[in-house]
Amino acid sequence: DAGVTQSPTHLIKTRGQQVTLRCSPKSGHDTVSWYQQALGQGPQFIFQYYEEEERQRGNFPDRFSGHQFPNYSSELNVNALLLGDSALYLCASSLRGARQGGTYEQYFGPGTRLTVT
Amino acid sequence: AQTVTQSQPEMSVQEAETVTLSCTYDTSESDYYLFWYKQPPSRQMILVIRQEAYKQQNATENRFSVNFQKAAKSFSLKISDSQLGDAAMYFCAYRSYGSSNTGKLIFGQGTTLQVKP
């Protein structure tokens, strides 16, 4: 049973460029959340996708956008990259259910390390 | 808005000894979940233990246990018989409970745990 996978592992981009990060959820999961983790800090919630729609968004500018596909995989897009966007981007998947407060446990992928120069 | 605070940036423990990591949180909600996640240098965020706020009994998972003080909004993690493999960054996280919640996790700043042989 494959867990959450993310690609690429590492990425180096130049300021002003655009980047796309990809995530495949754990088998059986239908919800994908994205988090940004700056070096030495805790992850910050970016947004969550369920049924191909953005369901909740954290305090991130519109330069951050996403998409979820019918197979539940997801993409995170960041436009007009800034030096401050350098971080580890984590994807977490879960199963949205009627019990337990609406969602089950989140399982995290290994992350994509983005460096903006 | 909910907040999570970890006041210990770094902790160290001798192998086989016991260590306690602290976490406090702020919320006006009565029902919620609290988590401890472990993030080793491999970057994969791993769930260590979970506590439901409506349960008075403290959660336990093998060598890991929590001290949940709801009135004090405190949620500490105790690691017994520390092992070299416990060395990692530990994050305390909060999640709201309720049918409308999306499972967004709010993380603390993290505590780096060093285990000395």
C-alpha cells in the first residue's frame, strides 16, 4: 500500500518563475492538504482540496493555487516566486468522512524542498 | 483563532532516560483533537500520538504518553526509555472537531530532541 508521494524531491527556481509541485494521496484517501514549512519552523496550512474544489485556505496570497484531479491527486502552483517562498512543501492526505469531526487522520508525504534564488 | 505554542526550541535526553516536551494551546472551542508529530531528518512527518479533547484519559502509545490538562490548555509528551531513533523535531498540533471542519492542522514551532548515547 503506497503512502503519500510527492514530486519532485528537490527543486531550484529563480525569483519570478512559476513552479508546480505534485502529490499523490495514500490509497483510499480523497482529501489533500498542502502545508508550507520554512526552515526550523512548524508547517503552515496553505489549502485543502476535496472533490476537486478548494475547501479551506490559509493565509497565503493568490500566487498560491492548486488543483485536484478526479483520481484525487493534487498540484500546488506558485506564481511569481519570491525568495521567501523557499521552504519544504508538504502534502497530506486523508479520508473525509461523516464521523470523527469530518475527517480522519492526515498522512504526510516526504515533501518537496523548493529553493528560490 | 487557535494557536499552538512550544516553548522549548531544543531538548536533550540521555539514552534510556525519560524526557517531557511541553505544548500549550489557545482555543475557544470545547471539542478538538491534539497531536504530536515527529519529523526526523528524512523530513517525513509521522504521527506519534493523538488525544481527543472529550476524553479525560491520557493517550498512550508504547513508550509515548501525554499529559492532557484541558483547563490549563496544556498537552505535554513524555517519552520513556528514550532511544537514539527518537532524535527528531517534534511538533504539537491542533485540529478542530465538527462536521464542517476540514481537518486543517495548526502546528507549534517545534522542539528539536537530541538523544545522547
